[in-house]
Amino acid sequence: MKRFVYFLVCTVCATVFISCNSLDLYPEDWNGSETFWQNESQVEGYALGLHNDLRSAYTSFFLLGECRGGTLKAGTSFIGTSLNYSSPIKTNTFSKHQTGVENWNGLYSQILNTNIFISKVENECDFLDDAKRKYYLGQAYGLRAMYYFLLYRTFGGLPLVDKPSVLEGVTDAQDLYTERSSAKETLDFIKKDIERSETCFGANSEIKMQKGMWSGAATSMLKAEVYLWSAKVSTGDQQPAATDLATARNALTPLLNAFTLLPDFKSVFSTENKGNDEIILAIRFADGEETNWMNHFVYDENLFKMQFYGHNGVLMGDTLGVKGVGLLRHEYKWGLFSSMDDADTRKRATFLDCYDAGGEPVAVVLRKFMGIINDNGNRSYCDDYVVYRYADVLLMMAEIENAQNGDPAYYINQVRRRAYGAAYDENVHGYTNGTYEENELAILQERDKEFVWEGKRWFDLVRLHDGAGKSLAFSAAANYDDPGAVLDATEAYMLLWPIDVNTLNNDPELENNPGYDK
């Protein structure tokens, strides 16, 4: 028996007794267990708390979905700072004793709080009318499906916990063990939660808080992601179904008329332009409330200024206006930047390129989510973290088109047209339909340029294929800086992460993923 012990009682305190009317981390009032779940404002406060949970876990998108994708340096940065998650994540050198993350990356805490909410709103809260109840449940089922899908793509089959047993009188530790389900059982569970979320939202198209709250559109995006993954990635006993691609396409089709690309790539992420027409779901940050961890991706001012030159040959000071709030714990490699045409506006909207006195390339620094200089004259990294946006709709449609033996150029070129702006020339910059593998590589490369720091690259590598149907994680053509692939053909087991030793030791009968038994 493969089991997982679910001791998360303490996390209940994170949201169950909090009522608030914003995502501010400081609650306005506290409620005891006897006085909670008594009115809609408390339910709404808890729903906001679930989105605060999402914000507290947002680094998981980058860590699990991008960090090991081959575009980030390991070891030491160009200014001498130590780079985080170097081994085993960025180097893809996983083993039983080198896992990079522990305890399922802590995401079962968010799942538990979501389970509490679902149980209470479904079975209690008689003061809610049917429409309100369904709206809140649509959010909760969507959030739970998203957490499980993030974990599924990372570990495969999971312990599927859908009830808050610790609040239902279960006190015997043995009764809190949960078997690890198969890959198919896990993905079926995720699909069922998506179906529940869809049913609850119905025709409700409302998106609250500048796209910062889960919505029916977010569920549609997640559904497309799940079924596209299901169609292309086999894990254990989970094999593609003939209808998966059509289901993914059908999920995306209504979004083609509901959202749009902004004319200017840079403006999509602007603090002054939150909740714009391209955004489908974003994780909220705000100056004076909570800022993101962009400071880990920009230089330490004291180690940078007056040391390097810009592409124009001018010696740089604090070019990005970091104002002392920079650590550089994550550095992107040069290859992705150099693969981008100078006329592509994404190139220098995403990166600051640095050179030595002789004009030789040194490094690139991320500049995509720089936030603002606030009223106090300080740098505030308060841009929202984007989970879903319309460019992803277009490039997923391109991928579906290619998988169905169609021409993906129409969708790819919409993204390219925005990237090049007035400089766009269909004959120079436009993509022309090629072979299946050429199209897959073109889609990957477009996604790489479009979604830096948005948690996509690793999952894209796994899902997209070469001409033989193998993951592009094994393709040297999908790598930018190294002559080989991100993973060697002998390392296919590393498509899934290992489970850490502490989690295994907590239950000796819990089995690791294949390949990590030594």
C-alpha cells in the first residue's frame, strides 16, 4: 500500500477564522469556530483567504514549471552572488537524496484550506442563495484542480485528499493516511474538479478584483491545459484519449472572443494597467500590501553599477532603478536573449543585456516585472504575477492545430505581429507552416520568448514533441546555450521529480517514483 499521512491541522488557522475584504495579509477581524460560517461576508472573506493562499504559493509556478527548463544559470551569478536552486533543480541532477523540494512543495496546505471551504459551503451556509453558492464553489473547485494539476505534472500520481478529515472528528493518525493514487486516477480527479467548477460557474462570466479572482475563464484555461497535457503526455497508466485535443480546443474557443492581445507587449505587465484585456488570471500584489520576489532576479546595485556596459556602449549605473533592492539569486542564460531578433520588442522589454568594455556579452538581467518607484522614492515590486493571459490561448491553439495536422501559423503570427509592432513584415517575421517537429519547435520558441518568468518553460518542454513523438526535453534543438538536450535520453525517469526522503521516512510504505530507488 502506498500511503501519505495528512497532518495539516495547523494550517486551518491560516484562513478558517479570518474575515477580510481585500487580499491584505492583515485580517480586519478574527472569528471563533462557533461564530464563523454564519453569513456571506465570512464566506467571501474565506474565499479571499483562498486567493491569499494562492499568492503565498505563487513561487511554485516558477520553481516547478520553469526553473529546470535549461534557461537559467546555476552556481554563481555574473556579479558573484550565489544562485538559488542550482542543484539539483537548475542542473537536473535529481536523486533520492537530492530532490530540490520537500513535502510536495507544501501545496497540501492550500488544498486543505480549499477542502474546508468546499465542505462548509456545500453542506452548510444555508444563508447563501443558489447563485452565490455556485459562484464560490466554482472558484474553489478551480483552485483545487489547479493545485493538483501543478503537483501531477511534477510527481505523477498523488494522494488525493478531498475532505477536511481533521475537522470531521478524525483523530487517529492511522485514519489520516491516504493512498497515493495512480496517474490516471489523479488526472481523472482533476478533470472531475474542472467539470464541477464549470458547472458551478455556468454562464457567469464575472471576473473580480482586476482579474485577481478565480473565474469561469480561468477554469476554461485550466481545462485546456489539462486536456492538452492529457492528449500529449503519458504518465504511468494515464494514456491519451481520442477526444482530449477536441476538448482542449472547445475550452479555448469561447476565450478567443472574450480577450485580446494588447498592442504593446510591455504594457501587459504594467502596474498601472492591471486587469487589462489580455489578462485572464493574475495573482495580486500591491505597493504597501505585498510585493513579489522580483528582487531575486535583479542585480545587487553595489556589485553592478559602473562595472558593465549597455548594448549602446555606455557604462551603466543603476540602469533599472533597483535602488538597493536587488539580490540576483536567479540569472537567465544568454542564449534565449540572443535568439531574439533586435526588432522583437519582447527582447529588451524582458531583459537588460550587459557587456564588458570590449563589447563582449557578459549577462542578461530580467526586467519584465520591475514594478514602480513609489511615492517614497523606493522600488516596489508590485506587478501582478500573471497565471493566464490571451497570448497563451493563441499558442495553445497553435499547438492543438499542429497536433490535429493543421496549420498553426495563423495563431503563431498573431503573437509575432504584436511582438514586432510597426516593424512586422509577414515575409520576414511571419511563420510558415512546416513539418510537425518544425511547428512544435516554433511554438516552443515563441512561448519561450513570450512567457519568461511566467512558469511555463519546463512544462512546455515536457509536453511538446519532436517528430518521433518524444518530449522536447530530450531534444538538443530545444536548448539555447548547451549543445545537448536538457535531459539525456537515459534520464527519462527525471520527467517526474523524486519524493524527498523526509516524506518517504514519514511513511515507510510510500514508494518513490521509478528511477529514484538508489
